[in-house]
Amino acid sequence: KPTGTGFAIFPTAEQALRASTWTGTKIQNRWIKVRLCEVRGDARPSGAGEKPEGCLSAVVSCDPSASEERLLEFFKDCHVSGISC
């Protein structure tokens, strides 16, 4: 059963950070939330809005009916390399 949470994988940390700025936009007329995944270990972001070293993925919270194909299309400008819902 779809939960409305997915994971997006990006080729670079910069593209993942760009995708995270899309929180508050809509997919299928529903608001989404995008946040960077936290990197485990000693890597810490150096300030608000900065990406942790090695961060290449984001958690996407959206309507459960949003398909992987729709999310791939939504993030195409960030060169998303994978989506799992």
C-alpha cells in the first residue's frame, strides 16, 4: 500500500540540494515536502540550508497516489537517477 513517502537518488549533492528547495510545490495538485537524507557518521552540515558531505538523496513526502514515473518527471531538471516509493 502506498504511504506517500519516497526516496529520490541524485548523481550529485548539488542536484539533491536543488531538489530540496522544491518543498511546498505541488505534484498532482498536492503539496510535497522534500528533505535531504542525513548522512550517518561524523559528517554534519555546516549551517542551515547546506548539504551534508556525501548527500545524494532526498526523502519525498507527497500524495500516496503519486507514481514513481510522476516523481521522475517532477525531478527531471535535477537529473534524478532513481526513485523508490
